[in-house]
Amino acid sequence: MKVVILAGGLGTRISEESHLRPKPMLEIGGKPILWHIMKSYSAHGLTDFVILCGHKGHMIKEYFTNYLLYNADVSVNLGSGEFNILNHSAEPWRITMLSTGELTQTGGRLAYARPYLDETFCLTYGDGVSDVDLTSLLGFHFAEGRQATVTAVQPTGRYGSIEVDGSAATGFVEKPAGDNSWVSGGFFVCEPSVLDQIDGPDTIWEKGPMQNLAQDGQLSVYKHHGFWGAMDTLRDKTYLEGLWNSDQAPWKTWS
């Protein structure tokens, strides 16, 4: 089963770093967040990736093209030009990287991958990590039998929630999870038929296609009560980096 990762956005809300490299290549613990996401899927036996590149996508291609070399012992005969990889510690991943356009929208990027998606596939964003049980998510999707499943999460709230009756407060909750609401956390499972919902490169996956699937009763919701974090701002990056450096990263489900 293929894992499709949206990795082409401009990352304007973290432009302090994304002007130098694509947001999925921003690092946590010396590794791109994209690598962390792929490790999470790999822990569940999902190792066939399709990365949808856009903004500075060449940096993603260069990273993974050289990844095996960086994680290997090599032998080079400068006289003959012979080059051999003696052994390596790289993950057994197959990675297809597609140039989907600098300004293409999320739905348009997904449509670009249509030739590679002839069976059920996973889909997620290249800037979000989670400890979601992907094996359980897949089982849920197949049991529900709908065209798509979205993982709903309740990220840590940033503000206290006040319950109000007239001018009197009747309750207060300090930073409730998700500010008391569920949001899309990515980590989708999709059937190829969802691609028919995409009109062209300007289609935004989260608007037309997802809305249509929901209205048609074809979108299942998998509620994840565990950790989820997105690298949307520099504050988010600092938070995730802190968890990793203190050996408290919940998304590290691999050994």
C-alpha cells in the first residue's frame, strides 16, 4: 500500500525557516520532520512512499537521492570509476518523488499522483506527527467501507475555556484539548475513487473533495485521542524539538 505525503506548500507561517528549505525538511533532532512521518508509517509495515513536491522540492529529492550514500560504507576506485556500496543502515523504503508544481493546491497535487494510485492508499501532510495507531486506522477504514477516512484529533488548547450563562461564568477549563472541538489531523486512508472529486490543479483537497465526500456519506472519522502535533509555526518547531531532545516524543513509535 502506498503512502502519499503532501510536501509542496510554501510554509508561510514559518517563513523564518521555510524560505531556505521546504517545511517538510525542517528538522527535529537532526532529521527532517518528513523522515519522522515516514518512520511512523514504516513502523506499521508501510514503506512505499509517494512524496508530492512543490516549493523547493529539489531539496527533498537531493536528500533522499543521497540518503543511502549517507548511511552506507562505500568503496570508490578513482582510477576506474568503480563505485560500490559495501553495507548500509538505510531503511528499506521505496520513495517516488513527484514535481507537482510550485503553486498547485493540495487536491491538484494529489491528482498528479493518479497514475500511481490504483488501490487503497494512505495520505497525510508533510508537517504533522502523531502516535496514531496506523494499523488500527486501516482496519477501521476497511470495516466502515467508505471512500475515505480522516483522522480527527484534539490538539492541545491554547486558551482557557469559559462556560457562560448571561454575565456569570458557570465553569472554566484550562486549555481544553482541541478547545473542545475535533479537527482534521491528516492521516487519511483513501480509495482511488476520491480522485474523481478533483477538478484540476486549483482544487483544494480540504474544500471541494472532502466536503463532497462528507455530504455523500463517504467520509469516515477515526477519532484519535493520543498525541498529534503540527509544525506550523516556529513555536511549534521549538515544542516538537524539545520533546525529541528530552526523549519524550510520543510519535516515536519505532525502535
